[in-house]
Amino acid sequence: MRRFRHTIVKRPCRAMTEGITSGLYPGRPDYELALLQHDAYIEALKQCGVDVTVLPADEQFPDSCFVEDPAVLTEKCAVITNPGAASRNGETVSIEEAVRKFYPEDRIEHIVSPGTLEGGDVMMCSDHFFVGRSERTNEEGIRQFAAILEKYGYTCSEVPLKEVLHLKTGVNYLENGNMLVSGEFTDKPEFASYRKYVIPEEEAYAANCIWVNDTVIVPEGYPEVLKAVKSMGYRTLTVDTSEYRKLDGGLSCLSLRF
């Protein structure tokens, strides 16, 4: 089984209170509380046996704490994406600078216009990648991504989205063939070969858990999801993400794990 050795996170900026939101989870983020929650998130990652690179806050980009979107990092290559939200395009610059410390130049790839791709739409399941076609990730972006993956011996398939912002908003792979699913993903044929644990609608937000070296980090306050994850035999940690939820952000959005 693969293990992660590294993670990259980025401190939230004060401008996060003006970040993109669908309004699904109402309220304006409390910046000071968001900082405390970010501290706890970093500590949880460290408890999973990874080193954590912490990038400084960038007031130019309100959503830049969600580092998962501007890059996809694999064992063999790094892909710098082209976010579909115009206000986030510039985030790739600082992320690429950080990524260069871990990958040689010839292993850093790029998604270019007119293709768009956000990491929140990419779910890695061993050597296969599911990619959500969403408002942020388009057909051309998926085509480019698939071509890049093929160079490194990976495979890729598209999953059309209807209801959620990103693929991993509603489905997340926890290794060992286990998958958390909610909403439109409960009966997707693409995931028929996995053991699916269906999340109740009232806890749908917590479908966005993350596996880090056989520990699963679960959003705080979702007892049914926590119970389900424990039943799979994983060690669990919980982290409060209430202020990031107001921006449609979850646990996976806040780090790059590789």
C-alpha cells in the first residue's frame, strides 16, 4: 500500500472571508477561528507521519488556502492545474514554486487553456484516477490530464457531475477498496467495484474525509460518518472545519498529500 511522506498546506488569509461560496452552508467565515482550525489540521497531518510544508498566506487570493485545486501530486509526477474559477488562476504560481522542491523539472506537467482542471475534481484510486467533469473542470482539461497520466503509466476516467461543486465533495476513496459516497454518487456505475459506505444526507458534507497512512481524518461533528469509518478498521482523528465549510471547502481541499 502506498504511503504519503509529504504534505503542503497554505495559511488562510484575511481575505478568505470574501472567498467564493455557493451559500449552501451560510455564514461568513470567522478568520481567527479559521486560523485555529488550520493549526489543528496541521497537527492532525503530523500525527499521520508526514512532514508538512506550510506556505504563507496570500491576500491576493481569498481561496488560496484550498491548495488541493491548483495541483495534483502523484508518486511519479506533479500536474499544475488551470483552475476553472478565474479568480484562482494566479494561485498556481506559488504552488509550483513549492512543488519544485519535491519534483524534478521533467516531472512537472501543466494543464493549459482552454483546458481547465481543479484538483478537487481528481480522486486517486491506486493507479487509476477518476476526474469529475464539473463547472470548474472541462472536457479539454480532462483530455490533457489523461494524456499526462498515460505517460507515467496511470489510467483515467471521467465522472460527470450534476449536483456538487467538485467530485470529492461527495465521494472519497479511503484505500483498501473502501469508498465514502453521498448524494448523486451512491449509485454511480463508475464506482460499482468498490465497497461503498453511503453517507446519510444530513451528514453529506463529511463524505469529504481524507486517508493519510491508514489514519482517516474526519470532520468534527458527524457521528454517523465517524462510526462508519471506524467500522472499516481505521484509526481516526477529527478536525473542526466549520469556517471552511462556509466556503464549500472540506478536509481534502486544505492540503496536497503525496
